[in-house]
Amino acid sequence: MKTQNNMENFQSLTDAASEVLRESDPLTKVQLSLAAASAWHSRKIMKIGDATPPSRPARPARPELMDPTQMVRRRINRGVKGRKALLHSLAHIELNAIDLAWDLIARFVDRTLPYEFYDDWCRVAAQEAEHFVALNNRLTEIGGDYGELPAHDGLWEIATKTKHDLVARLAVVPLVLEARGLDVTPGIIKKLNEAEDDVSANILQGIYEDEITHVAAGRRWFDYACAARGLEPVSTWHAMVRDHFKGRIKGPLNHAARNTAGFLKRYYMPLATK
């Protein structure tokens, strides 16, 4: 297992980010993510660097990756089997989220970005790693195993579509995909409580609270990147979403959580389903 000391040997943050992205084993990826974020926040790594990340992150042999349209809808009310499928799907999302955070750091190196940008996304990467561990542990507790069910590759398809532009990546990943998590997670928590799985519900509650801060970081740095280019953020967000995301913003929408994240209705309501 690679350790904190290994991470401290890297010359730059982008070197460390690329190492996380090249690791295929989920638990080792988690350890690397936590170690890299810690090394950056403690300033044991201080240089941003310019290492080139891989075109896509390394993946374990399992789960089998399928087209999103081929995935079977998960239903919590189908007993333990349904909850296993749910936790497996959520763990897969969080594993992808680790890579999305590190890819953002390594792919969009810009000498005009302040250290606070990297502080925020290293924090996000570490929290995504913690989320995966919590979900994976719970999946194991109820008799599941990450990799035993198929999963989709939709998140990385979005990353590929936005790899050319920081503004596009910030518009779609935190402000469409993660914001969608704010909309659906309270309903999932309610269903888990109704199924008397309070342990899983509490895990999701903690993830939900972290994800509000992730959307907030996305909105803050999206606005910053727009300002650096002289772009008006709301109209630019509309254009980026129309160009890089299929479909409209689905309801029902969690306006309260979005508002807490500073992601206001003037951004998303014009593109929301009626």
C-alpha cells in the first residue's frame, strides 16, 4: 500500500494527482487521494507542477462498465438486494468523483489560479475518498461487494466532453451532476429510514452535507473563471450546459440546498424541466 511518505516524495501536486488517476485498485486510490490532499494542505507539497494526467483514470477489472441506458433501475423497497444495488451504485459514483477532482486539478493547470482553488479541490478529493470508504464498508456489512454489479461510465463521458475547458468542466460536473445529488439524496435518505436502514441513511446524510460544499466550490470557481475571461457567469453557464450536457435540468429541485451552496435559481431554472 502506498503511504503518506510516498506522496511527500512527489515534486508537485499534479504529479500526485496523476498518481491517483493511474491507480486502479479502489482502496489504494482512496489512500493515495487522502495522502495527496494531506500533503498539499500541510504544504509538504507546495509546487503545482505541470504533470500530464492520463486521458482516463485506471479502473479495476470489476465492475463491468455499461452504457447508462442499459442500467437496471435500483429500488430500495426490494429488501437487502435493492439496498445492495443502491449502495453499489453510490460507491461507484464516489469512486469516479475522486478521479474527477484530481483530474480537475491536474488537467487545468493555470498559473493565474490562486492556491485556494487547489485547496478547495484537494479537500473535495479527500471527502470523496471518505465517502467511498463509508459506502463500501456499509455495502460489505450488508453482504455486498463493490464490483459484483455492473455500473455505468456516464460520469467519465462527461469528463471527456469537457476536458478542453475549465469553465465547461466546472459548469457541468459540480453544477449539474453534483447539484443533481442535492435534489435526489433527501428522498433516498427518507426511503432508507422507511426501510429501517438508519446506518445507511446516516452515511448519506453526511455525504449530502459535504456535497453542498462541493457545489458551493463549483459555483465559486466557475464565477471566478468566468470573471478571468470577462464572461457573464449566468449566460455562460446556460451556454456551457446546452453544449456539453444532454437534456434539461430535471426536477424536483432542492432549491434550499442549492441556495445554501450559492447556486441560485437564475442559473438553473431557465434550463429546468417544466
